[in-house]
Amino acid sequence: MGDILRTETAQDTQNPEDLYRLYRSLSEQLRDQLVQIENDKRELEEQLNKRVLDLEARNMELREQLRQTDADRRYIETKKMQYEREVRKLKSESEQLRSPPLIIGTITDVIDANRVIVRSSAGPRFLVRSSQNITPEDLKPGVRCTLNQQSLAIVELLPTSFDAQIYGMEVVDSPQETYADIGGLEAQINEIKEAVELPLKRPDLFLRIGIDPPKGVLLHGPPGTGKTLLAKAVAHETNAHFMRVVGSELVQKYIGEGARLVRELFELGKKRAPTIIFIDEIDAVGASRTEANTSGDREVQRTLMQLLAGMDGFENRGDVKIIGATNRIDILDRALLRPGRFDRIIEIPLPDIKGRLSILKVHTRALSMDESVNLEEIAAFTDQKNGADLRAICMEAGMFAIRKERASITHQDFLWAIEKVANDFNRHRVADVEGAMFA
């Protein structure tokens, strides 16, 4: 275009108007070309921007797909590892099911770190070797073990086993009764606190004085005076392991079974120490030893001797406290009553008028009573009544109020209840004379 301009300029240099028209024409052409270039540039930028946005969107989409793929891959790998563990576990269980059962035996003697004399469940003894996985220090006489059927080698050691009846004597759920639920036995409560609770909670007091704490407490008295209730309160108030057994449960049919139960009872108590063992109706197994006429009498005496040895024998029973309860202390064996077995003998007598009033207040705390009720007068009318009788009187008074459809218990209901309980007791009381079967 510069050559054309120079040519036309050379040709028309003499005419200014032509030059001006030529200049304007060239300017318009240049302006149009610049406008076209700007439009093309703008379109190109718009296309490029649109392409960049599309690429960014595609990039985000691909990144999201990659993240999801990685998450799926990790999930699949986790599931693969889980399935592999399950397969290994199932293979192990399948191999165990296909493997022959093991023989139960007991170690009787240890020769050295690898050779042990065992007695199988069938009876004979064998000199066998132990597995390398078993620590030689754990091989002790009396320990139960499992034996291979073919080589009789010791495969593993078993924990100490106790009779299922012993585990049933454990009190898992603490009783709800507290000392506040016991009326008229303040002195007895203080004595049992000093003998049972204080050695468990404050043993430093006994160490400072230099005396041994009491090992056992015997509660005796007429029926219904609160001996078992007092033991329940002790179980509630202490943090020690509590075991309850009735004396008749220790009497077994076969020779040696009762003594074994007593031995395992004390062994479990020492294992779970501190422990409180409550033996209710101890006269069932602790009666005075006389000339045994039958095999049953001799078995009861064997069980009693094992009980005496467990309470205070050659072996120290550790931090195990004994609480016994009986209605017939007069028939107990003298060896059972001596200090060292029962260091403190607590009598639970029939309550006096003050004690009966305290018991009535305990039993009537939750009752809806009329203002006319006079507990002092009711306590005076219930002479020679025990705690169980007073509880029955409160219940019968409530039944009289329900029968009359009243909202509260009146004083007359209590009087009727006293008369009814007395009549029921006299009507069903067993005669004092001995019958033929008791002769």
C-alpha cells in the first residue's frame, strides 16, 4: 500500500484535493481494517476463554472421577483385607474342627524344663514333654493341662477350675438393704462394723496398734431378729467381694464332695480377696461331733473338719472374713466357736420396746398413716415379737386399710393386725412335744 501511495502521490502531487481524498480513503480503509482486526481479536479471545473454561470444567470432572476412583480403590482394598482375614479365620476354625480333641490331664511332678509327669483323665501317669510355647516357670504340680492324643505332649495350660456351685454363691448384684433399714440393733451394727468393715477400710489402724483384726463374726439369736438382714447390709456397705452360702449346701451325697466344695469356696475367696463369706444356717454343717451312726453323719463331720481347717488351719486364708448366722448356737461344735475362727460372737436378741419402736419406724416410713396412729402404743402391745412379726403386722394393717378402701392406715388397723398375726401364729404353731420322727 505504501508503493501505491507513493505512485499516486507522485502522479497527483500537483492536485491537493485529490491528495486529500486519497488520504481520507486510505484512513477509512485503515480504520476498517483496524476494526476488523479488533473484532477478530475479540472473537478469538472469547473462543480461547470458552475453551479454557471447558478445559477447566473437564479437568475438575476428571479430578472428581480420580478422587472417587481412589476412594473406591481404598474401599475395595479394605474389603479385600477383611475378606482375607475372614478366610484365614475360617481356615483356622476348619483346621481346629478337623483336628482331634485334646486330653485333659494334671501335672503331678516336674522333672526339668522339658520333661513333666502328668496324670491323664483316664487315670495312668505318663512322662511327657511340653510345648516350646509354654513357659517352664508355669509348669507346677497340680496345674491342669491339655495333652495331644498321639504323643501326649503338653499343648497348653488351663486355668484353675472351680465347681459351678461355687460360682453360684457369688453375690453379683449388691443387696439394697442398708444399716438404716435395721432398727433396734445399733450396738450389734457397731460391733460388726468394727469386726468386718474396719479391717477392710482402715487396716492401718490395726497395724499401728499391732493386733490382728478379727477373722470371723458369728450372729446368733431367735428367728426373725435380723441376722440375715444385717449380713445384707454389710454386703451393701462394703466394697469387698461377697459370697453367700447356706450351710446345707455344703452337705453332699458322695464322700469328699462337701469337703471339696469348702476348699474351693475358700480358694475362690482368697483369689478374689478382699472377700466376705456369709454362711447362713451354719448349724446345718457345724453341729457338735458325736458318735456317727450313719455314713451321712460321717460325711457331715468330714465337711465340718474341712470348714474348720479353712477358717483357721495350717494355711493362711488371707484377707477373707467369715460371717456365720445360726438360730441354734447351743448345738454348734466347740471347735467352731473358739477365737481364731469366730473372734466375735454377736447375739441378736428379741427387741425390747425401744427396739420395736425403732423397727416400726423403719417399716412405716413409706406407709400412708392416719394421725391417730400411735407407734409407741403399738410397740408396747407387741411384746415378744421379732422384726419379722412387726413387718407382718405393718403389712396386715395395710391390708385392713385396703379392705376398707381407705386412703391411710388407722390405729385400729394396727390393733386388728396385731391380733390377726398372733392368732395365725398360735393356730399354725408346731407343738412343743417331740413327735415320733423327731425322737
